[in-house]
Amino acid sequence: MLRLEPRTEASRLMQWCSPLLAATLTLLAGLAIFWLLDKDPLEGLHYFLISPVKDLYGVSELLLKATPLMLCAIGLAVGFRANVWNIGAEGQFMLGAVGASGVALYFAESDSALILPAMLLAGALAGALWAAIPAFLRTRFSANEILVSLMLVYVAQLFVSWLVFGPWRDPMGFGFPQTAMFHDAALLPTLLDGTRLHLGFVFALGALALGYVFMNRSYTGFKMRVAGEAAEAARYAGFSARRVIWIGLLSGGAAAGVAGMAEVAGPMGQLTDKLNFGYGFAAIIVAFVGRLHAFGILLASLLMALLYIGGEQAQQYMNLPSSISMVFQGLLLFFLLGSDVFIHYRLRIGRARA
Amino acid sequence: MTDRRQFMLSASAAALAAALPGSLLAQEATRIGFVYVSPIGDAGWTYQHDLARKELEASLGSKVQTRFVENVAEGADAERVIREFAASGHKIVFATSFGYMNYVERVARQFPNVTFLHATGYKSGRNFGNYNARFYEGRYLNGVIAGRMTKSKILGYVGAFPIPEVLQGINAFTLGAKSVNPDIEVRVIWVNSWYDPGKEREAAMTLISQGADVVTQHTDSTAVVQAAEERGVYAFGYHSDMSKYGPKAHLTATTHHWGEFYTRTVNAVLAGTWKAENIWGGFKDGMVRLAPLNPAIPAAVQAEVKALEEKLTAGTFHPFTGPIVDQAGKERLSAGAVMDDVALGKMDFFVQGVASRLPNTR
């Protein structure tokens, strides 16, 4: 008989092995799916995992795709560690894009080197401001931040839509919902010639480093962790629950805002109404697969980006449906949650001893 | 002698083979990529493009090999997908949604030997053409039918976004209906999405509850036709023939046909005669058609529509022929004049007969 026996202490080993186990099981399940679809499983894995990074350009695209995921996920992790559930990074991402676009459009005539820093600041502030709404409602009225932050995603989408159909619409754009293309001073410089990898990737690495220092090395980070793991203990120790909520939501909002800024000032070069890319939602998976840890998030966002691009290539070269990416993401999360059971339980064979 | 000639022939053939790109002589299929904005599904915008892709394969056989990527977001991802097609030896790339425009433009500059075709945009370049269809022609005919069939004189229209293409459709529909029934009014509900069956259905239900007995939509799902079937009113399909989603309700549909255009374009590229153009085809070019008319439409009305359709095909009738008066009563086009393509492409008003107000009017 197989049975699960609670561990006396959470296993640190399993905490780190669980994502690896999940990744391995995802691969195996992927092989089975390719086989069931009558496709060569090895060819499938080749297009999914190897072909996207076959050359430098491919690697640059992987890093480009991972950039918004890293930014959103590290911001969310700060809150998640403290049990502050910001589900609205998607909307905070959009607001960040709006803030940055506002600066770019307002200073469209200027070539000042200050435009990009101003856009970065505006993006972070706008994202944080959007996250401040659920923070305020939670601390003031105990409104559930999960619902409020999620609902604000739709408000953000409509706000963007209103802007690009109305006051910010490109007068030369034939009525299409888009702003004018940003001028050069408002575009992030690329890191590698001939690729689209831009300075935003450096922002993401910076955010990861900052996140690491804050969560693992600072006293406030420690307090937030305690608040997440043992709320009673935190209260007894006199840590402010309000402060935890504010920090958790604002850091998530600011990081997602920077991601939105990097998207419009990077590969898009303008604001359009098609900002619902799902990075803010996917980042929730990334944060958990990455164990709410900066280094884990780095790896998880690369893996997630690989699944997206691999899914495109599997379509392009093997005529697989677009849902294949989603299937892989779903498998990954499913196996991760399954593997996580073994952090707190161990598998025993035989009957329980009395 | 024969041997020598044969030798000469094969030698010159070899020289030719060396001079020409391999694909022409080795009969290697020309690879063609398609980028779709939504999943293919079984009706709608992308479905029609995919039908056309299959028509292209059927008509050119082994000369071409097509590949597609569906559900490509109109953001940074699009450039990667388009570029991957070009970089992996595809000679022609069809990018079938407006939001791909700037990305196509960038990739087209990097790959001068690849031909790019972009649907519904307004930019073009040396190796980068754009194409679209005059859907409003079909809408006008739908409007004529609606004007004849309505009893309540209220027509419902579910719109995605107030961009020129959608406004052309609503206005043409209204003009068509008013041409046979001057007292009608058209009510519009915006759902702010190209594909959201839930919202589309809700909008249709609202319009029907307000008395609309003919409804149509400029969105991507079949929800409006289904809602009409359920409530026992009439509807028009769009993009695809949607009659199987509402056999009683579905009067006809304005359908999109890109197959001939794709075949023609690919043949021109293969022959080396292709030039970047701005294509905007209608009934005349076979790019817009009506789905079979529902037998519920009286024979006289069917004949009336047929006659108009022939005029559109012959190019002797334009739905936007003046006088055209907007909601505020301002004359936008004087009597007898025909609206030019620039004005059509920038349309930002509702004609008289539309009861709803346009959002964001400044």
C-alpha cells in the first residue's frame, strides 16, 4: 500500500527538487502528447526546447520574452511571501505602459536623455498607483485584494482602450486604436546589434537582484516573510500588518509597471489597445515555479518564455495547434503542485505503524 | 549529333540551374507562411483566411507548401513569428491582422528577398504590400434585406470597436436599409472586443429586447446569430456563412474570400512580376460575397438584391454615393458624388439613421 505520511519538518531538499521533478514530468508528459498526436516526440521536443535557442538571435528573443515575466514575477513574489495576493499584475502592467507612453507623447519633440528615466519612473509610479487601490481598500475596508486587483485588470484594459481611441489616438493613424510611434529618444536602446533585446532586460536583472536583497537580506523582508508564514507571531512581534500589505502590493505594481514601460518603449514602440498579453497572469505561475525566490524566478521565467516560443515553433514547423503552449504551461503547474505535496509529506510503502 | 545536342542542352541546363535560384529548377515547393490573430475555429475572420490558404494549396499543388501560426498576439510576439518564417526560407508571408503592421514593416526591411502581405493596414514598401476587402458592399446588401424584412423598423448592430472599417459597415448597412425603408433606425452596442461570445450574446439580447427584429454583428463569433435564432428574430452572419448556427434566423452573410487573391499573388511572386500594391477588393474582385439567401426572403426582395449585387460586381454602383448626411445633419458628401477611398479609410461618423451615438466623438 502507498500512503502519504506527514513530515515533522518541511523538506528543504524537496523544496528545490520539486520544480525539477515537475519539469521532468512535464517533459515526459510532453513526449507522450506528441506521440499521441502522431508526431515524432523527439522532433517535438527539439522544436519546443532546442530550436528556439539555436542561435544568438534565438537566445536574444528568449531573454526578450522572459523580461516582462521576470519583472512581474519578482514584484509579485514580494507580496506572495507575505500572503498578499496581488492577482492584478496584468492591469498594473498596462498602467505602467500608459504612464510611460504619456511621458513619451508629451515630450515627443524633445531629444533629452532624461526622457527614458522619466518614462521608467512614470511606468513604475503608474503601476504602483494602480496597485495602491487594492492596498487602500484592503487596509481601510478589509476588501479582498484578490478580487479588487483582478477586477482592476478589466478597468485598466478599458482605460487603455479609451486613451488610444480618444485623446492619444495617432491623428495620422486612420482612426486605428494606437498612438503615434515613439521617437528615438523614447525607445530603449538594444543591447545586441541586430536583435530586439533591449535595456529592459537589464532592468529585469536589476529587479531580481533588488528582490533578492530585499526578501532574503533585509529586516523588512524578514518581517514580511514572518507575516506570511505566521501571522500571529508577526502581530505578537509588533510588525505592522498594514505596512506588509502596502509593501507587498506596491512592489508588485511598480515592477509590473516597469515591465509595461519596457514593452511599449521596447519592442512595441507605441501604445495600442492590444496590451493584454497575459504576462501579468503568467507571472503568477512563474513566481510559484520559481519558489518565490529571485534565482528561481530567473530560471522559471526563462523556462516559461521557452514554452511560449517553443509553442510557436511547434506550430510553425509541425502544424500543431496553438493551444500546445497552454497545455505545457498547465502541465508544468499541475506537476509542480503535485510534487509540492512531497515537501510536507513523504511517500511510504506499507501500512502505517500504530 | 543527337548526343552532342543533348550534351549541349544538358550543359546549358546545368548552367541555367547554377544561375537560377535552386527552388525554380529543382521543383522545390515554395514555402509560404501565414500568421493568424486568433485560433482557426470553425467560423470567422481567421477561419476564412485558413480556407483561402487551403484553396491556395489546392490550386498550386506541389509548387507551394504552407505553414501557419495561429493565435499570435498583436505585440512583440508577432515580429518573432514573422521573422522566423522569413529566416527559415519562407518566400512569402501573409500577416492577417491590423496589429501586425509595424512588425511586418520592420521584418520586411531586414529580408528584402521575401515578399510580405499585410491585411487591413495602410503601410507598404518595396517588398511589402497590403490588402483588404470592401466588406461594406456586402453590408449594404444586408441592409436592403433588413429594411425589407423588419416589422419593428429597429435594426440591431453589435460592433467591436469604432474603427473606420466597422463604421463603414454600420453606415453601409444603414444606408442600404434606409434606401428601401426610410423610417428604420439602427441601434449599435459596442462590446470592446473582437471575440467575446458572452458579451456579444448579451448585446444581441439587449438589442432584441429593445425591439430589434433583425440583428447583425461586426465581431468574430457566432453568438449573435445564435441569440437571434433563440429569440426568433432575423440575423446576418459575418466573415463566414453562419447559417448552421441559426438556420431560421440567418438571412444571409457578408463573407470573405481571399483564396483567389492568395493564388494570384503567389503566382505573381513566383513569376517575378509581383509589385507592392494597396489592394482593396470587393464584389468585383470576388473578395466579398453573399452567402446563399434564406428562402424566408420574398422572391421580389431576392431579385432586388441580385440586381444590386450585379451592379456592384460590374462596378456601376457604390454604396457611399451622395447625398450622405451624418447624425448631426451635416452633409458629408454632396448628391451624386462617390466617396473616395481616402475618405472611406478615415470614416469617423455615423450616418443619419443610426440612433446610437459614437463614443469618443470630439
